[in-house]
Amino acid sequence: MEYTDDILIFKTNVKSAPDQLRLKELFDSIPSINNWNVDADDIDCVLRIVTRQVQADDIIKLLTATGYQCQELE
């Protein structure tokens, strides 16, 4: 059975380089996150995550527990 990657997309308040460094530390500790990026130039500071196993609710809980706003975009 072959698994495909999911792309999760969120509206956040992650804007600065230190914010993104903090996320890097968080996401590097989760092996099932294959890739991620934040478009800090977008008004919604869009976070995109490529993963096989992580659910959107898990990311929302993680970011809000870290002090960020995070809402899934569809």
C-alpha cells in the first residue's frame, strides 16, 4: 500500500524570522512532517505543511499551545 502526502494549509500570525525559527524547532521534532513553509508576506501568514500522518487538529493544538494563532484554511 502506498501512502500519499497531505498538504495542510493554515492561517497564522507567524510573521518574523524568530517565529519561523521557533516553528522549525517544533516541526523538526516531528518526523512525519516532510516539508513546511510560511508565506509571511501574505496577509494571512499562510503555513503549508506536507505530511503523511499529522492531522490539522494536531498542528492547531501545537501552535496555539506555543502561543500562536492557527486556523485551518480550506
